[in-house]
Amino acid sequence: MKFVIQRVQKASVTVDQKITGSIGQGFFILVGINNEDTEEIADKMLKKALNLRIFPDREGKTNCSLQDVSGQLLLVSQFTLYANCKKGNRPSFFNAGDPEHANTLYEYLLKQSHHYCDVVQSGIFGADMKVELINDGPFTIVLDSDELF
């Protein structure tokens, strides 16, 4: 599983010219899922991501978590995080999860996210989405379960 986490001032995702998710200060997370991912991996990734202390405290040091700042969360599925560009110029997505498996885990992540955050928004799995955000910092972190666990 891969997460691209962006600390944002605000973010939104639109499908067919309708906003499906919109947040203020918080995390915008792109989620990539492969076939080896499980609910256990999802739980570990979510705990790691949502407990990252990357918001400034009163002294300006990155010492606060999403919960500490009452931040919001926008999760968007992104199979292209598993793009393989080793051969040629056209990416292969062979390592991306089967859509049914990936959607099941994505929905699980959304459900579990409510244990950490009061406001959880999302895109629509498999849809053509348009994303707008203001990256705060900019501050972007990539988590890969293969490198963490």
C-alpha cells in the first residue's frame, strides 16, 4: 500500500462537475493499493499516517498530529501510484490491485478513518476526478508499506 500525504490548507475533489469531497486544514491522501494488501496493512498505514506529527505547534515546530489540530481528511484512490516505468515510456499498472480488492480496502480505510478524524471526505473509486488543493508548506510525505512493515 502506498500513501502520498499532503498537508493542506484546503482540498477538494470533483467528479462530473460535482464536488464529492472537500476539506479545510488537514491531510489530502492519495491511496494506492496492490493485491497483497490486507486490512492489517491498511490499519498500520492509517495509524502511521494519521499520527504523523507534521503540523506546527505554537513555536512553529512540526510537533502536532492531525488530531492535535482538529484536522480534516480527504482520501482519494490512486492506482497510478503503482505505475512501473522501467521499460519504455508507457507505464505499466500490473502491480496495481485488482479493482474489486482495491475498492474493498479503500472503503475499509474510509470507515476506519473515522476513528482518527471527525471529518473524512473522499473521491469516487475509479472515477475521473479533478483535484484542487493548497499544499501547506509545501509538505508532502510518501509512505510505502513495503518499506515500513
